[in-house]
Amino acid sequence: MRLNEYDLNHSYTTTLVSSERITPLGWEAEVRHLVLRLPDTPFDYVEGQSIGVLAPGPHEFGNAHHLRLYSIASPRGGDDGRGDTISICVRRCFSIDDISGERYPGRASNFLCDANPGDPIQITGPYGVQFEVPQNDDANLLMVGAGTGIAPFRAFVKHIYQRHGAWQGKVRLFFGAKSGMELLYMNDFRKDLALYYDQSSFRAFEAISPRPHYDAPPALDRVLLENSAEIWEMLQDSKTFVYVAGLTAAETKFEAAMEEMAGGKEPWLDLKSKLNADGRYAELLYD
Ligand SMILES: Cc1cc2nc3c(=O)[nH]c(=O)nc-3n(C[C@H](O)[C@H](O)[C@H](O)COP(=O)(O)OP(=O)(O)OC[C@H]3O[C@@H](n4cnc5c(N)ncnc54)[C@H](O)[C@@H]3O)c2cc1C
């Protein structure tokens, strides 16, 4: 769906409660965890959905707002469970002019990363497919993503273990990052996901880029293939649900690994369409 097709008729004024940097200071990538206080108007959301952020103008071409989407990083009910906040995970983005090499700050992400507690932030939504939590706690969950694609998985894992307590099925997270510092929510700054490492059903696998300074993508395919025996066994089980999130580069790596595991593109696409038809496959991807 194109950005200009999103419904902007209903927007809500939230207030920034906190903005915490979750990559080290001095490290080139700045990623922040933002908590927004919702207005009194009902705004119900679930894991896997996104919100629109309307960065205020003036903007080029005279448009009043600059809309960008952000995945919801908190479980329904918010990080504190009180039901009046929503969290997002934002990477400060820049675009580089191919010819001049000049760096231009992305409008929405820089607006969000520069905001201070108490500042108003206009949001729309929520939009998109939810990562439906399977009814039975013996379901297996295979989650694959990279970069800020961790956001919906944070929401999902928190929801599963907070709402359901012990989970019987296998919960496997394969997460790619440029370096250990960018293992968002799993690095030394925010260990949110480490809270669940003692759950016998949960295991997280890290895939770090082999050459971070050359912008080489994380070795997600290698880590998936190293665990192919378990992944393949999970995929044969009708209780397994697959979720892929983040930059499309992560999906490319995922697809390559799955094709290798399945023994070719055709068999993987067959399996994927079966998972899709059963409602056991969900994607949340962006460029
Ligand atoms: C469904 C959906 C969910 C999204 N969820 C998130 C999220 O949870 N967190 C988040 O930070 N962004 C997320 N994005 C991307 C976000 O909407 C914006 O595109 C991004 O913040 C850049 O917007 P901007 O206005 O700051 O910069 P723009 O002026 O639009 O572009 C700046 C540059 O940054 C690049 N870029 C965009 N997003 C990323 C990223 N996440 N990591 C690395 N490079 C990037 C772009 O390719 C572009 O070159 C999501 C996008 C979609 C469609």
C-alpha cells in the first residue's frame, strides 16, 4: 500500500513520555526507544501493527505533514501494561545524494529522535496486519528480522510471556544486526529480550554482519542455515507460525536460506503459499 493511500482522517495528539537511546553514544547508528502517552480518545492496537507519524511542516512542495510509518514496539496495553501508552523504535535516518555525496536528514525520523519529553507528536492509525498470537500455547513461533524489524518481535515476545506465562511451543528469534552494538533490545543498553532467556521455550539467535564497515548485510542466511535442522522440523509442523519483519534486505536473506533448506525456489514457494493459506505466515517489510 502506498503512503498516500493511508487514512489520515483520524489523527491523535500524543505526548512524548521518554526517548531513550538504545545504541551506544558515539556509535554511528542512533536508534531510540520512544514511549508516547495516548490521548483519552480510545486508540486500541495490537502486536504487529504500525502507526503513522505526522512530522510537522513546513515541508517541500507545501504539504502540511510528512507521513512515515513505525512498527509498534510495545505489547497491547503498553510497556507498563496500563493501557495509555504506545512505544516505537526509531532509527535516525539520512539519505545520501548519489551525485554530491551530501547527507540529508530524514524528516520524520529526525523529528522523532530530536523530540523532548512533553513534546506533542501527531499519530494516525493503527494500520496493518497484526501478528496474531496463536490460540494455543503449544504453537511454535519462528521470527526473523533485522534492524528496527526487532520492534514488532519485542511486542510479540512480551505479549506472549506476560499474558500467557509459560509458553509450551518453541519460540525462536533470528535477528540480524550490523554489529553487537546494534542488537537492539539485546545489547548492553536494553536487555528487554534477555528477560525471557530463562524461558525454556525461548531462544534468540544473533546474526552479525561479517564486514560492518563496508555495510555488508547481517549474516542472517548463514545463521538460519546453521539451524536448518530445527527450522525445517518446525516448518513441517502444522502448529508453526512464521513472522518476517524489517528492511527488505533481511527478507532477501531469509528467502535465500529458505530456498536452500527447501531444495529450491519452487518447493519453498509452495510451502510459503501453504503457510499463507493457513494464516501461518505474516510479513512486515519496508525499504
Ligand atoms: C510498515 C513500516 C514500518 C516501519 N517501521 C519502522 C520502525 O519500526 N522503525 C524505523 O526506524 N523505521 C521504520 N520504518 C521506516 C520509516 O517509515 C521511515 O521510512 C524512516 O524513518 C525514514 O523516514 P524519514 O522521513 O526520516 O526519512 P526519508 O527522508 O524518508 O528517508 C531517509 C533514508 O533512510 C532510509 N531508511 C528508512 N528506514 C530505515 C531504517 N529503519 N533503517 C535504515 N535505513 C532506513 C531510506 O531508505 C532513506 O534512504 C517503517 C516503514 C514501514 C513502511
